[in-house]
Amino acid sequence: MEDSDQQWLTAGQRLAWLDMVRVLTVLPAALDAQLDRDAGLSFFEYHVLSMLSETSGRSLRMSRLAQLTSSSLSRLSNVVKRLEGRGLLRRDPDPADRRASFAVLTDAGMAAVERAAPGHVAVVRGLVVDVLDPDRLRCLHAAHQQILAGLDPTARTRPEWID
């Protein structure tokens, strides 16, 4: 392909993209810092625990938990091992398939989520929700839905319990 065939971003598109890149890099660091300071958890660890806390029986098959957290099974397995060591969750074998296992949130894990949640929600509000008026928040949600339609067309990363 010749360089003249390349469709480069316009100045406005480039600015929008670079702003999104900045959000994608700065926001996770801010969430990690707050959760580490207040709860001794990374954002990814909190996300794993909170996904389990939302399910019936506080349990998910590891492969489904990997989908919901947009993680590889190996990354998730490493994090689950760390969280197991802290008593926040356990792995139970799947009786229907001995090759698979379930991640199960323990009572201590649920307590950790409940302790971490208020501070996490306050930071999410302060950095994202409350800085946007309701119309812009709806627009942000709509934009995310459009982007996700391309990234995740079968909605495999969408939790079942979200309306």
C-alpha cells in the first residue's frame, strides 16, 4: 500500500484519540493508587473480587471470570493464586470437568470488597462520574457502547447481571 492511500487522522480525530490514550493510561494508575493505599489491592485484584461478589454463590468458572475481566487465563491464574494466599478466594474443581475450576469468593474476600468499595466509588465519582453533567455521562456511555460493539461484538465481557 502506498503512503498516499493511508487515511491519516484529522487534527480533531488525532486530539480525540490522544485524549482517550491519556485517559486509558492515567485513570488505571489513579485507581490502582487509591485501591493500594486504602485496601492493599490493585485495580485488577479488586475487579476480580468484585465480579465474584456480584454473582450468585460468589463463584465463577475461571474461564468466565477471565472473560469478564478481559484477562488471559494465565494472568488471572497468577492473580487468583495471590488472592488465595491472602485468603480472599479459593479455587474449587469443577465436578463436571476436572480440567476446569471455579474461583470462589471467601467471606474474607467479600469483607475486603465491602471495605474497598466506598473509597473506590468515591474515586470513580471524583474522577469520572461527577465531573460530567448527566447529558455528557449518557454520551460517554453511548460512545463506550459503540466502541464495545466493535471490540466485543458478542458481549462476552458483559456481566449477565447488568441490565
